[in-house]
Amino acid sequence: MRPPSYWIASLLIFLCGVVAAPAFCGETMAPEGDGSGANARDSDQAGKTSPWDKDASAWNIAMYPVYVWAPVFGAHINFPDIGIPPGGGNGGPGILNGKVSGSFNGAGFVGFDIEKSRVVAHGAGLFASVSADSSNPKVHVGMNAIYGEAFGGYEILRGLSLEAGVRRMALRINASVDDRPGITAKPGIWDPQIGMTWKQKLARKWMLKAHFDGGGFGVGSDVDLQASARVDWRFFKHFGISMGAAALHFQFSRDFLDNTRFSRTLKFSQTMYGPLFGLGIYF
């Protein structure tokens, strides 16, 4: 099951807004000029004073100790009727389905980026608490998620790096459909990931970063996709703010024994997407 197209469209709209942002903030790129005169001097001065310009062989480190994400939450759950033998008791296989979209209770990130020469590394941690309800059919889904991720890669082109990494998700899911007994599941998932990151300096103090990764491959989850786009504004040499949007989609299946000791399969997919805002510290 692929993620809804609307969050992909949201990221594209955000990217268009980010490209235009420096113009509204009075930050413009220096003109190229012909190598002499005022244009050349202005270009050289802008290059020397930009906080993003640093020797490629030097360490470039960014820490994000405060990162707030406010996602919209949507989920689809498919699980058997608890306590009823498969194919019996209700004239059917005992499979219940529910789809919800609902509220954000809280989500927070911490993260880091490291670059040296053409080697890159980045990671993040997340806690999210979300819940949603639907009335027709009556569905409730609540989830607490703690996850961490780490990636390493190599810059193959200027600003573009290919990466590989791992994502760990520890979930607690409470779900129910209609008035049937609910399910509480606590899956722990390790997902291998492959991805890419693209960065581009928009102006003297502005940097755009876009990231996408995908994985799972049935090792942990069936599907695990993440996309994000953000712009960092360094108003001081070592301090700035980060603004953007992020989306996360995953899907997994788990077998379990219910109270009748029959084997059941829980299928769960979830999408979270929304704006993020953070504080950056740069070294």
C-alpha cells in the first residue's frame, strides 16, 4: 500500500514556497557578473561572509536539540474478530476493517547532521503520541511511537548524497472496531533503509535540504517510507532555525494468539505528515 498522494503534493508545494522565501526576507543571491567591477566584489564578499561556506575537508556539524513536529495522523487497520474462531460465529472470516484520520497529541524530534569531505551522516530521534476516531464504522486507533534512525552516505554529485541506514521503531498500538474486543500490540521493528539527501544554498544565510528514504523490505515492516524538506536560516554564525515539513508512512503485519489461542494476523498501516520547526546549533 503506497502512501496517499496528498502528502507528496504537500511537500512539493512546500518546496516551491521555500524557493521563494529568501525573496520575501530580503536575501538574494549575488549576481555572477563578468569577473570584474562591483558585481565581482559583491559576489566575493557574499561568499566570504556566508556562514554556510566552509572548507570541504573541515568538519561541518549541525545539532537540532529542539525539533517540533505537528503531524496529521491517518491509519488503516485490518484485524480478525477477537474470540471468534476463523470462519465461524458470524458467518464470515471474522475480519474487521477500519480507517481513521485524526488528532495529534504530541511529537518531538532531536537530530544531527555531520559532513566531512564528501562523507555525510545524520540521525534523529522521535517521540509521537497520536490518536484518531471514526464513527462509521466506529473505529478507534491510538499509538505511541518512539523511534531512532541513523544514516551514512557519500556525496556523489555536488549537493546530492546517496545513503544507507537503519530505523528502529518501538510502537504501542491500541485499536478497536465497533463494539468488538480491541487489540493492544507492541511491535518492535528494525528497518534497513536506503535514501538520498539533496542540499542547496538558496542565499547567504539560507540552506535548503530535502531527504527521502525507503525500506523495510519485509525485514521489520512491510513498507517504510519517509520524506522531508526543510530550510535552515542562520541568523548568527552558530545559531539558526529550521522550518519545513515531513511525512512518514509504514505498514506491517503481525501474527498473534488471541484469547481462544487461534492464530490471528494484524495488519496496520499509518501515515503522518505535517510541518516541523526547530532550533539549529552549527559548528
